[in-house]
Amino acid sequence: MRALVAEKAGEPTDVLRLESRPVPTPDAGQALIRVKATPIHASDLHVLRGRYGFTPEFPDVGGHMECVGRIEALGRDTEKLTVGERVVVAAVPAVPGPQVAGTWQEYLVADTRRLLPVPDHLSDSSACQLAVNPLTALLLVTRELDVQPGEWLLQTAAGSTVGRLVIQLSRHLGIRTINVVRRRGAVEEITAFGGDEVICTEDEDLMQRVIETAGPAGVRKAIDCVAGPVGAQVSQALAPGGEAVVYGALSTHRQTDPAALTIPLQARSVIYETKAVRGFWLNRWFGTASPEDALHALSQVRSLVADDVLSIPRGRPFPLERFTEAIALAETPAHDAKPLFVFENGRDNDDR
């Protein structure tokens, strides 16, 4: 089989090589998956650069997030799954936990407790992106912050994939959103998408606009994907007792010095107004959630996507051989479609 392998940590286009490897054999509790489509996430590239929250053992097959495929074979002690069944593989490595197989290869073995059957009407493009961004949005809104109908939710990076999913989910749940963007041109777009209020940091004061929007009660819950000074402003804008969950650091996306990855919080605001700022990382959530709870959450996401509550933007397919082009697209700011590696043996559902 073909696999995209990194021999060491470094720039993805420098260290990745297309190799031929033997097809693996599933062990007890595992399934052999014939991969049909798998996305390139920014975090996948950070892993290869050695700049993510975990470092794999090299040489390593790229792709540490998710894919869709069909079960080719089952190992011992596997139940409720059948050969030929179409499944999503939640390939996010649990932290703490063992290394798992990368998805940028034609076949991989996966723990059957990380497999979610998906209906045939759900396209490969949507299914292969189901287990990371939509799951993150669901967990942030309903579990990490438990936002209730009628409450305000403040979020940064509203134009990102997760940001748009948060808007869709919030409208479905009756939650009002205040959405922070950095470009004036994005305001109308986010408003049209369903955001209740939009703040543009290019020419507006974030804290003042939050006060004007939410009134005396203020905003008590926020999610931040920017960190840096914007993340600090989000914390300061919260009402006393408010809570912000940080799940990304886009303001330092190209930063290589860990000491520069900061959020300069206002101590008086945090102390005297008893605010909380904490992190969320999907890998660590998988490390603490039971397999049953993880599959339950994934099943919730599958239903939301299948019922068109959550819409996943269509990806742009690439064969493995064109990985340099695919990675270049993934690195392009504000690219319209997420690059996906697709395989000839899985084209039966790629065009929907």
C-alpha cells in the first residue's frame, strides 16, 4: 500500500516521502480500514514540525486526526461491526495514551472503539471531517461551558471552521453568539451566516462592544482560539465569575518559540472578578473520556451533521502523489476548501 511517511520532524514538504508499505493486520479489538478520504488539518502539520502537544515516534505516517473508510477485515473479539461497513475513524491520539496509526495511508488498523458507522447519504468529504471540528464545537458549547438557551456566548475566530460550527450549533440550541473577527470584510459574512452580533477588532473596541451588546448582566461564557492580546481582552470582557475556554492560539500560528505563546491576562480582572481561564485540547479529552462516552459524543455529532444542523464545508480532493500541492493549500490563509487526501479505491462516494 501507499503511505505518506515522515522520517523525522521538520517542514512537512521536506520530510514527507511517499512510500510502499505492507498492509497491516488487525489484532484483537482492531479493524483493518481501507481509507477513502482523510483531511489535512493545521494540527497535522504542527505534529510533523514537532510543535504540537505530542510528538510521535519517527518514522511516522502523517495524519493524526480522522478519516472515513470501509472495514476490510476484523480482528478477534470484535462485535457489532461488519466487513464492508463504512465508518469514520476517530484517529486522534489520546493524551495520555499509546501512539495510533496515521491516516495518510491506504490502509490502517484502528481500535474498534474509535469507529463510528456513517450513513451512505453522508459524503466522504463530510464524513472524513466529522470527528474533529464538529466534535470540538459540540464539546465546547455543551460540555465544557454548558451554555444554556438564551445565554450569550462570546467567541473569537468566528470565521474559522469551528467558529462557524459554533454559530450553527448555538442557533439550533437557542444560544446567542457574540462573534469576534479581525477583518471588516468578515462582519457581513458572519452576520449572514447566523451570528447574532459581530465585533471587528480592526476598528472596534472588543470590551466596549461586549458591554453594549450584553447589557448589565454581561457575558459569562467565552471560547477563544486566538490567545495573545485578543484572548486577554476576551477574559477582561467577561462578567464577574465568567469563564473562558482556550482551544487554540491563532495569533501565534507561525511562532516557533514556546515562550512567546502567551495570553497577557489582567491580574486585577482575574483576581477581583474571580474569572477562570482554562484550556481545552481534544487529544486530552480523548485521554480522559471513556470509549463509550467518546462514541456517544461522536454519535451526537453524526446526527447533527446528518440532519443538516451542522454543515461541513466541502473539501478539495488530492491524491497522495500531489501532497506538496495539498499542503500548500492547507497553509494558505483563508483557503476556501480544506484539502483532503482521497484514494482511487474509494471514489464511489467522493463526488457527493
